[in-house]
Amino acid sequence: MTSLGEAARAVLLTPDPHDKRRAARAFARAWRRGELDHRCDAPMPDRPAWPAKPELLPPARMPRRRKGGSERGRIAMLHALAHIEFVAIDLAVDLVGRFGDEFPRAFVDDWIRVAADEAMHFALLDRRLRALGSHYGAMPAHAGLWEAAEATADDALARLAIVPMVLEARGLDVTPATIARLSEAGDAASARILTRIYDDEIRHVTAGTRWFGWLCDERGFHAVETWQKLVKERFRGALKAPFNDSARLNAGLTQEYYAVIAS
């Protein structure tokens, strides 16, 4: 029987975006059907395989996007979101393949579902880009999104603290305003896609917070204090207000985690 680690590695080493999203969905189906053994015995690559396009640029070199309602600005925003969701496929799969042995099967259930969600989100955004006359890869993209994975490759607790509980939680903060701007611009189709993504991301942050707490209990750590320490040590950016406190609370990420250390 193929191991969970071998199957995860195969997804990570798939470069074509559409092949990768299909591989992620197939990965999830194989796990649900009992076709993968719960063994993470294959080494995860330091960096996943990605396509030649989009060109990846450092944050400082990324073109600035206008916040207006022009179609060009909306296409640029949707392209940036598509790239986030594309990388998020690999982030979820790497979490399973790298750390799945440290957790019960329910952890794998949760994060394989996240990987399938991210694949679906990417497909929705790329389809919308094509409807607007563009496609994923037509513009440059942010090169720094995998840095969080590299900075936390040694520790599942750090990975959970940074990726779902900082990066995905930030999506909860900013997405409602983006949905409102799209609606005001008359782009109901894009607004519906982001609403679907937003609802799913609450569940993703919930999974991150829950499994972070579980692993803290296993190691005898205080969850809030440990999270704050890891964010200070492992996250290069700053936690910036405003926060969507209600959505974060729904995900179990209470203010006691982030309010004290936010800039």
C-alpha cells in the first residue's frame, strides 16, 4: 500500500498548477477510501515543484495594485489570490506529509480536506480569471509565500502557529472588505467566490487552532504563551490590526493570543 508520505511527496513534486490541484483532490480521495497507509516515511522536498509562470518576485519588486474597481485592478487582485491558494495546496500537503506521524488520523483527515479545499479555491479563481480574459501565470506573483514553510520545517507546533494561525487568520481580517469592494464594483461572481473561500478559511483556522492546542497539551505547554513565543521567533512580519475578532473567535483564535503582541 502506498504511504501517506509517498503520496504527499508526489503532489508536492507536481509542477503544473492544474495537475497539482487534480493530484491534491486525488490524494484526498485516496485517503478517504483507505488506500493510503498512515506512514510519513518519504522525505518532503525543501521546495515544491512550481511552473515557470508566474514569475516570482520579492515583495519589494511586486507591482502595486490599485484599490479601485477597475477590471484591470480586479484581475490583478484575483491573480494574487489565485497564487496564494496555489501555494496553500502545497502548504497543506507538506503539513500532512512532514508531520502526519506525530498526530492521530483525525489530524490527517482535517488537513487533507484543507488541501482539497485549496485546490478547489485555486480552480475557482483561475476559472474566474479566464472569464475576465486572463489566467493564472499571466502576472508576476509574490515569491515569499513559502518562507513560512521553510522557517517551520523542523517543528509541527511552529508550522501550526504560523501558517493557519497567522497567515490564514489574516485572510479572515481582510477578505470581508475585499468582498464588499467587489460587490460595489458590480462583480458579483468574484464576490461569491471569495465568500466561499472566506467560509472555508474559518474552518481551516479552526483546525490550526485546535491541533495547535492538542500538541501543546501533548508537550505540556501553555498554548497562548507558546504561540506568542513562536510568532516572535518564527514570523518575520508583524501582526497588524484591524482584526476580524468575531471570525477569529469562531475559529477558536481568541484575543488573548494576538492582542498583546499586535503592532
